[in-house]
Amino acid sequence: MSKYYYDLHVHSCLSPCGDDDMTVNNISGMAALKGLQIIALTDHNTCGNCRPFYAACRKNGLIPVAGMELTTAEEIHMVCLFEELEQAEAFDRKLREYRLPVKNKPEIFGNQLLLDENDEVIGTEPYLLPPATSLPIEEAFKLASSYGAFCFPAHIDRPSNGILGILGTLPDHPSFPVVEYSGTADIKALEDAHPDLKTKRALTDSDAHYLWDISEAENALDLPDEPYSSAFVRHQLFRYLRGELGGGNA
Ligand SMILES: [Zn+2]
Ligand SMILES: [Zn+2]
């Protein structure tokens, strides 16, 4: 068992709102400098940079997690994490059917850069990524779960795109065992207002769009890591998320 510092919600330069300096090598290099061990890439409605992100994390000795921040039809942001890169890429292809077919205007919304593992730009995503998909939250949850995703509502303390701000409460369906807070959340006040939050496992992530916003080594989980491998520890992370490990935040 060791303490693993994590940040499970970070955007790359593929998100139009993400800084162009959020390359896969810059993100993993900065995360390593900050003392993190586990980091997830969660661009808006895409996993397009997850493969080079895996390679960059390997170079920096980090444990990568492939993910996406899905926008539901209600404009709720839901983080979907995948234990396997291939699951993320398969879900990425499926989600295209549900994305809004509106062209990006880079001069207004920002670039949507696809990278290789050396941070070379190998393409751009032509359609604007962040708008609401046509999937209501229950359908989005079911579809992502069918591709192996573990899903949790993002930054629930934020009025915009946070599930509490939009629905007023956590829904019964889907039932989320894990919720995400932003670094500035007053968790105690939220738990007082929504007592069912006390029964949830809590994550605190940065939602970084700029390099300096990536979490410091502040949020950790105790995870088994013998025999050590990146895939083994990632598997333990998913066991923790699914409630299969005891314990909690370290
Ligand atoms: Zn968000
Ligand atoms: Zn985000």
C-alpha cells in the first residue's frame, strides 16, 4: 500500500479552452515536477490525445488514465475514466454520433490540436468539442459504462456545468458513488446542504486548462501496489473508484 497523489481531470490543447501549451509532454512533465503519480486526461467530449498522453506519461514515470469530460444534454459535465486506452478510443468513436455538428472557429473558441507523442501537431479537430451532446445524463452514463467507463459528476461545487447547480440535487438514476470537487470547494458546507454527499467517495481535481493549474501533491489515495506496474496501480485506482477497496482518501 502506498500513497498516490493524483489529478484525474486535466485538459490538453485539444480542448479549445485548454492552453496551446497543454501538450501531452508538458502536462506529464509538470505533473511529475509537482510530485503527482496518477494523472488523467479528460478533454471535452473526446479522447483524441489520450494515446500520445500515455506515451508521454511513460517517459515521465507517471501512471496515465485515459478519460473524457462528457457534456450531457442538460449541460452537466461528467468525467468518464477508462482503465484501458482502447476502451477510451472506442467510446470516443461512438460519441461522435452524439456531438453537435458545429464547426470550430479557432479565432473565437481556441485551437483544438491533435498531437503525437513528441508534441508535434498532427491535426486539428474540425467540430467544436465542448457543447452539449444529445445524451441526457442517464443515457450518457449507460453508454459510457457499456464501454467500461467509470463516471462521476465533475466539479459539483460549481454553478456552471456542475450537477448540483443544474439539477439542484444528485439524481437517483444514475446513482453516483463518487463525486468530484474543485480545489476551492467548501465540502463541509455542501455536505450540510446535501447530506447524501456524505455517503459518496470524494475526489478533488484541478480541471486544469493551464499548466500552472495542475494540482499540487495534495490529493492522494492509498492504493495497493505489489507487484508494482503502472497497469496494476491503475487497476487498483479503478477498484477504489468502484468501491472494491476499503479505505479512502489518504
Ligand atoms: Zn467541466
Ligand atoms: Zn474540465
